[in-house]
Amino acid sequence: MTGAAGPLLVRDRAGFARARAAMTGRVAVVMTMGALHDGHASLLRLARARADHVVVTVFVNPLQFGAGEDLDAYPRTLDADLAVCAAEGVDVVLAPTASEVYPHGTPSVRVSAGELGERWEGASRPGHFDGVLTVVLLLLHLVRPDVAVFGQKDRQQLALVRRMVADLAVGVEVVAGATVREPDGLARSSRNAYLDAGARAAAAALPAAGERAREAAARGAWADVVAAAARAALDVPGVEPSYCVLVDPVDLREVPTDHAGPAVLLLAARVGGTRLIDTLDLEVAPGAGPAPSGTAAPRSHPQPEVP
């Protein structure tokens, strides 16, 4: 379906329905808010390897932005996005307006992210994941893909999409794509474009936090020591940490102090006024010995305040 001029651009439901009817074989979707970068491109390649047709959605979803967040300022670069999609062999780009996605106005019925959506990123951005899951489910209904590809950087979002697909019996395979990083280790993000030179230098604290956590985990430190090592790396001028915790890879609950085995470092911080998130998979080596009496339960870290 991709032609010499690139992917077919569709702006409305009816036009997409016609394009979808012409597709045969397996269909993969990559859902984005635009401002595509190398991280998105890697997801497009993963989708292309798993399907006969690739659909990309470009939609800045107002439901997932809270009051005072960057909805109006979020970068919108559709022409550049189409060029990225053309280079990666995308078949169709669905880039609807909000009125096309929500023809009856702000939906009164939404998907609830539940308890998992209320901690970590959800505690900082109340209602954020309800908005994410609502638009994801709506777009899954419209696209009817066999495969949906999401990035691992947004680990909590990925976990919630997988849980929604399982709980609501949505017939789609959810595939995770690895985080793509800048040369200095900073995770690729559309919001990186907000960072001026000073903030960009300060943002190096995020990958540094991951590296310190990895080193501590490899030497068999207790889990709370691993997290503390990461938090120490964020203690630099210009960085305002929101949370930095070591969690279980499946349910994203904070692991107990004496945890050994797979874990995920979740962190978020404001850098120069821009909110950045990152995740890192770790293997906590045994060897620190049993945790001191009374410390086997998870440490209680306060939930982040709403910015």
C-alpha cells in the first residue's frame, strides 16, 4: 500500500475504514503522539518484521494531559513524521483530529487504569493512565490490528496496556520494543526537544542513575541500596526527582529489601521544567546476605506530589 510518495495519510474514520478493508494478512499498529524520533523508528521496524501491513497513529490525546501540562506546546511535526514513516515502509498513517477521535466530545465513559495506574507516574499525573488506556482501546477498535507495538521506556504504560488487553479480552498481541538512547545514554523522547543546553547537560543524570543502580545490583547490594545509589545520581542542580524506585517486573510493586533476581528501575524527574522518565531492567545479584531483621518488607517511599 505504500507508494513512491510514502504512506497513505488518512485524517478521518471513514477514510481509514476504506484503507483497512484493503489490507490482507497481518496488520501491526504503532501508536504515537507524533514528533517521531529514532526510538519510534525502531518500533516501526519491529512492527514491519511482524506484519504484512503497518499502521501508525499520530494523535496528541488530550485525555492524558492534566491541567497545566504541555498539551498545547507538545511538538506537532506531521510532515517530518511522514518522512520517518516513509523511510520505514509504513503503509498508512492515521492522523485524526480530536473531534474525529471523540466525535461526541470528551467521553463520559472511560477505561479505568485501576490500582496499578495510581502509583508512580499515575500518582504524579492523576487520571493520566485512564486517558491513555481509553484512547488505546479506541484506536485498537478502529485499527483492528493483530499486533500492537509499544516502547519499554514507558514501562508502566506497557504494563497497563498488557493488563487491559488481558482483562478485557482484546484480541491483539502486545509486543515491546527496547528503549533507544542518545549517545550519552539519555532515553530518546519527543520531549527532549524542550531541553536547552544546560538542561540537556543536567539530563545526563538520568542515565547516570541507571548505571549506578546497575553497578550496585551487580555486586549484590540490597535492593534499597540499589535504589539509593540511583537516587544519589539524581541529586544534581537542575534535576528535580519525582520518584526513583526498584520494582517487580510484572506488577511494578516495590521489591523487598532482600530481593534478588530480575527487577526494574523506574524513575522520573523534571529537568529544566521538562518531565522525563526512564526505566532500566536489572538483575540483582545474590550475595548481600539476608536482610537485617525487620527490613525484608519493601521500604515505604512517599508517592510523588502532583506537580
